[in-house]
Amino acid sequence: MDWVSAPEWWTQFVSICLVVYYAPAFRIFVVGVLILATIWAIAKVYSGELQNAEKGPVAIRRHKGAVGSIPRDTIVVHRDLVSLTMDGCHARCTVMYVYEGYKNKRVHVPLLTKQVQLSISPSKLSDKVQGIAKANEVPDVRQEEVFWPLLDIDLANPTSGDRTPESAVEYSVQQRIHDRWSGDDDLSLISVHEDLLEEIVDARNSFIADRVERLRRSKTGNWLQKLFYRGAAKKRPGAVGNYYLKFQFSNDPVFVLTRHPDRDVRMTAWLTLLTSAFALLMELFPLQPTPPSGVASIVAAPVDGAVQDGAPQRGARTRPPVVP
């Protein structure tokens, strides 16, 4: 576009944009936004020791004490599970159901996700409470409809002549599953609200019931269901397993700089902040500054009484030019 023939409003708009672009305040604002965005990206990309890591296995009980004494969204965990520095922090908590599946490979199933507040206990939680959920409760299904974990052979029962029960509950009793399985020997006890405990147990039961129903449809359904659920046998649920917790913390720059659980992420965020601040200072205060045109003319002007280079001094005789 020819600037001579451009409309007046367009010329004024471009002039205002140039003034804003070269204003120091605007540049500081842009650099600040870029620093915050970089810190947010660091927290989003890098996974630390606790961020998105599965913690467990855990046993889950309800809060003790009067109803309402502990907030509904609070999870009480021991300091061996989460560091004391995270006390009072908010996080997205995903409860996982982990069991031994096809070919004894560990299967990780997310049951539910809640926004919680962490309460770190310096002492072990008491297990003198009824209704502790350990994810080792055998479902009321047929024994061949679920996967069973590897068991300790030394503790096996001599059941060579006994009939194998069809019920999974009876099969677990006959084979002494809970005695011979070591997956629930070392559980870290946590405390949640009674409603949340019921939701976790119901989510596990719903998952098992859904996988068992798919398996049954693959065997007794019509041809379309058999075709659709043909791989259900490899996706059977585990009769027993463990609960694990996965925490995802905020990506807020202030939280990342101050209370993020991973020290490397905090250090990277601080290095980004300090490097950007140093670059901003060098932009605002360069080592060899170039003054503006008005200031440059003042600096270049001679001071009263000063003698410019090449200028003749007052009262001095000038030498006449020599003509060859």
C-alpha cells in the first residue's frame, strides 16, 4: 500500500501500533507473559518424582471422628507416601485399580478422578476401623471369568482330588488366595471421606461387572456380539488387586516456583525466570547504550568554554596558506 495514498485513519493506526511496540512497558509485559508461559510448559511437559507417578499400593479407610470434622475433599496420607512439604496442596487424584492380567502382565485401570486436598500425617494411620477397602475382595462371579495372580507354591493346599468350585469366592477359599498372595502384605493406609470410599468401591465393582458381562456376551451372545467382544477373554478383570494413587499438581507458575514436588522442575523454572530477567535487564540497560537523537545532539554539543577539535583558538594567529 502506498503510504502517500493511505487513509488517514490507517496512518494513525499504524503510528499508534509502532508507538506501543517500541514502548518499554509493552516489551516488559510481553517478556513477562513469555516467562510465565515457559514455566507453565515446563510443568506440563516434565514429569517429576510425584507428578503423575503411581503411589501405593494403598488400603483405604473412612475418616475417623465426628462427621464433618475433616473436609469432604481431603485425603489423609502418611509421609512415607507423600512428602510433608505437600501438606495442604491441592491436586487431581486418580484412583487406579492394578491387577495381574493376561500373561501375568500388570493392568492399570483408572477408576475415578477427584480434585483433593492433601493432608500429610507424620504418624501411621490406625487400622482399627471397619470397612477398609484393599481391592482384594473377590467378586461374586465364576472363577474362570477373572484372572488370578501368581501365588506362593509353598503354601499350596493338597487339593488334587477336590473338585474345583465354579464360584470365584469358593475358589479363593479353597486355594487360600489371600494367604498365598503377597500383593496385599505391605499396604499404606490412607483416609478419605466415607462417600468417596463408597465411590471407589462401586467403581471397582462396576469395572469388574462390565468386563465379566463382555466376556459372557462373547460366549452366549448373538454372532454380532461374539464378533464385537471376541477379545474379551484377554481383558478379563483381576479377582484381586491393589489400589494406587496418581497425583497431578497445578501448572500455575507460582506453585511451580515455590511448592512443586519435583526439585528438578522447580530448578528449571527458576533458571528460566532468572535467564529471562537477565536478558530483559540487558535490553533495558545495554553496556553501550545508544542515546536518542535529541539526547545525542545535546551530548555532541560543545560545552561553554570548551575548544572543539580543529577550531582555531581566540587570540591565536593563523598561519597563512602557502601558495606554490
